[in-house]
Amino acid sequence: MNTLDPTHPLAAGRTASSRLVRAYQGERQAVTPVWFMRQAGRSLPEYRELRVGTRMLDACLDPALASEITLQPVRRHGVDAGIFFSDIVIPLRLAGVDVDIVPGKGPVLGSPVRTAEDVDRLTAVDPASLDAEVFAPIAEAVRITIAELGDTPLIGFAGAPFTLAAYLVEGGPSKDHIRARTLMHADPAAWAKLMAWTADITGAFLRAQVLAGASAAQLFDSWAGSLSLQDYTEHVAPASTRALSHVRDLTYDVPAADGAEDAQTRNVPIVHFGVGTGELLKAMHEVGADVVGVDYRIPLDEASRRLGHVVPIQGNIDPAVLDAPWEVLEAHVVDVLERGVDAPSHVLNLGHGVPPETDPAVLTRLVEFVHSR
Ligand code: CP3
């Protein structure tokens, strides 16, 4: 049964047969779809120009600006998807948390959440109060964007509860997220409460993007690589499942293929990505993802083996190689594509975000190369 609006790009048939969505659904594509994490942003001169005088989070909450920034890399590079321009801390900001993004540093909190009392204060805001009205600038930006994108899918995204909690507890960027991991063990009840609240806030943000027209959803657990498998499974995975439950029920129908009887119901594909998460790949799939994003530290065939050879994968060009001579980059990309054959399907991406210094012409050339193979 269709639970998306009939005008949604997936339900209306605009993006359901795109290379990206089909690869996310497990169908290998003759041409491997490609997009880049952080494709919007500082590597593009047109982005730097537009952002002059506007703070990062204000840019995210300005629908026309957020939409234009989302579209810039799609126009320039011809990638197979747009990723919505926003930030993982936006739902925190919308929930009234004092958070800002300091240029060159990252998210910084006015007051860190360190104790059970801090957790009680934070979670006093009912996640249900983040309603359609609160997310209106997000939904509006998505609507403007998908109208321009036509049959190119837009990917919505959100931060996973652990990565958000790492910022909340530390108060800013940190290396090993040690205070967050201490709270997890020192006060498991407060930790669980913090994680459940964060899951509902970030899940609502993701749902708002999909309902407004995103054709896939990516959960970023960027910092989960600092966790042991046991801590991940016990103290983090349940909250990630809870976050994804906010979009898991969203489905669309595809017409019956030739010869088949009935239309098929599919869920909006969900991608789950983390950095340094080679040991967690299977657990990250099991929280309720359809596709697993792999960073550059392990080869895709090994990642696929760890996933039982049955899970679509996304990744994993080493961003460091973008600035190497073209022949070196080309050989690396071919190697990634060949290793990706081990999985049922593959979406080419970087193993983490585009570095700000990257020459955008290299990204354009890379897309042309992949599309012409
Ligand atoms: O193109 C895209 O990928 C879409 C936009 C996007 C942004 N942030 C825009 C942004 C996405 C998907 C994110 C997610 C995000 N934000 C993550 C998860 C992905 C990852 O990289 O692991 C994390 C951990 C954050 C938190 C965050 N926000 C950091 C670490 C930073 C960088 C700080 C800096 O200045 O180096 C930000 C700011 C940010 N988010 C920028 C952009 C384009 C740079 C801000 C600027 O241009 O001034």
C-alpha cells in the first residue's frame, strides 16, 4: 500500500526507476550510480559566494538558499542524486537546543549535557512538539528542490542518535567521544533516555524530508567507529532502530513488471553510514537499513563479505586520492568498482565527505568517467 502522497516522486514514478533508487533496492545497474557525501559545500566557488554573510544554520533554514545549494553540485557534476543541504544538528536547533556551527570546527553547544539532570532538562521538550509547522522550512526547501530535480532523486538525511549524542555530551567536536562513552556506562538509564529522545527528534527530521519528497534516506552515524561492537549493540543500536522507525513505514507501489501479477510495494530505501565502522557493518545493517555505506578503510569486497554478500553497498573512494594525479585516481576508482561487484548492487561514493580543498573539476571528470564505462 502506498503510504506516500501520490505526487511524491517515488509514488508518481519520477524517481522509482532511477539508477540510484534501483541500486538501493538491490538491482545492479549497467552504469553504477554515483554521488558524493558533502558534494554541496566549500569545494564549490558558487557555494562560497552564496554563503557570504549567512551563518551555516541560518542558511539551512532559508528554503530558497538551502534548495539552491542542494542543486549546485547536481547541475555542475551531473551526479545521480542530490543530497539535501542541511546539517545533522538542525533538529536539535529546532527543538530549542542552543547549538551553532563554528566555521572550521563544527557543531558547538551552549551547554553540554553531562549529567542525569542535564538529560532531564533536555528531554523535557516533547519530540511530538516538532510538528509540521516546526519543520516547515525543511519541507519547503525539499519541495522547491524536487521540482527542479525532475527525475533525479533527492536523498534526505539525518544524524544517528550516537553521533548527535557525541556532540551533545561533549559540547563540541571531540576525538574519541570519551565523555559520551563514559555516560553510557556510568548512568545507562540517563544514556538510554538521551538516546531515545535524540532518536525521535532526528527521526522526525528525516521523516519530514521524505514526506516532502526525498526518494531515499541516509542515516549518518559518523562517529560510531569509536564504539566496540558490544557497546554499539547494547547501547546504541536500539536508538538507531527507533530513529529509522520514523521512516520505515513509508512505502510506494511500483507497477507489476511484464508477466508479473501484482504491483509491488517497496519501502523508501534507507542507507546507513559510519566512519571507521568496519567491525560494525553487520550490526549497522541490522538496525533496519537497506544499504550500508562503507568508509575508505576496508575494501568493498571485504565489507560485502562481512555483510554476507547480500546487502547493497555504497562507497568508498578514499577522499585523499581525489588530489592525486588522474591516472592514480582512475585506477583507484576502477578498483573500487571491481570490488563493489561482490555486493548485489553498488552506489559509488567517497569513503567520507568531499574535502573543502578538492578541485571540483576532478569530481565532474570522475562522474563522466563512471557514467561512460
Ligand atoms: O552535501 C552534503 O553532503 C549535504 C550537506 C551536509 C552538511 N552536513 C552540510 C555542512 C551533510 C550531509 C552534513 C552532515 C553532517 N554534519 C555530519 C555527518 C556527515 C559526516 O561528515 O560525517 C556531521 C558529523 C556534521 C556536523 C558538522 N557540520 C561538521 C563536522 C561540520 C564541519 C565544520 C567545518 O567547518 O569544517 C559541519 C558544518 C557543515 N555542514 C558544512 C557543510 C557544507 C560546512 C559549513 C560551511 O560551509 O561553513
